[in-house]
Amino acid sequence: TVAAEQSNDLDVAFGAQSRALQEAPERDDVRITLEDFATRAEKQGALAEAYEAIAKATSDGQLARDYWMHLAELRRTLGDVDAAAGAYEHALEVDPSDEEALDGIESLFKESDKHDALVGVLRRRIDQAGNDESREALYVQMAKVYSEQMNQAEDAISAYCEVLVFNEASEVALTALDNLYTAQGLFEQLGD
């Protein structure tokens, strides 16, 4: 049938383009064409395998990072949260401060309700934050995950207390601590 012939042609085209990408992984035009064939031939799994093979084989750190990022987005699109997270982690091995990879893994964990993993990413960002204002915003975000998503008031309190270590006048932290202590019945802590 015509459909079978077209399917076979797409398989052949995908295979040829995949080999071309293996030979010239730096060529975006080859990669984009392969992505098109993968979509039309429903070969996203094979595309993911090709990306992973390139990322592992190349000695070019930036190219490896790019393919890990392509793989992360592809796995994310396919709904494979763990594989997407793994690919983002590989990209972060190339550059631990890669904002795009950090943003990607953070949003992935937010969307998939992986709160413990999200807190880990926020801690990583806190360690890399360049100023107290950024650190405060990240601690506040982490405290909200603890209190609103994980129902872990004690951990939220600890996060807000971390803000007070470097900004003892933080209105955000002081107000949040007042609310948390009151909600937890820890009135004796309010005087501290």
C-alpha cells in the first residue's frame, strides 16, 4: 500500500539522516531534519537514543551539553520525567551553573510535583547565587515548597531562618516566620 511505502521511505530517510548526524553532530540543519523525520515516522525513541549516543561520544563539552539538553527536552515531551531529569543532570555535569539546564530541571520538577528533587535544585541555586537578594528569593521559594507543597512547616521555618542569618531585617522572612510559628502553636519562638 501507499501508506506502507511512505512509512518504509520515512524509516530509510530517518536511518540515513541519523547516520549523517552521527558523522556531523555539530550541524543543526542535519539535526533539525532528523527531528522532522523522527516526528513523521514516530521514531522519537530512536531519536533519543541517537542524541544520547552523540552526547556520550563527543569530547566537545559544549556539544555534549547541547545534546543532553536536546535529549532532556525530547524526554520531557515524551513524558519521561526521570530520563529528562537525568539528561539535565548530564548537562549540569558539563557546567554546574548552566542557567538553562537549571531552569529546565527546576520547571520539570515543579510540573511533575517532585518536591524533594525541586528543593535539591533550589539548594544548588542558593549555593551558586551571586548576591544576598538572590539567595533570599531562593530560600523563600524553597520555604514555600516546604510549607505549601510538602506540608513540612519545620523545614520551611529553617529555610526562613537561613535568610535571617544574612538579612536579619528581612520582612518577608520575619512575616512568614510569624505566620508559621502562629500556625504551629510555637508562640515562644516569636520572641526570639
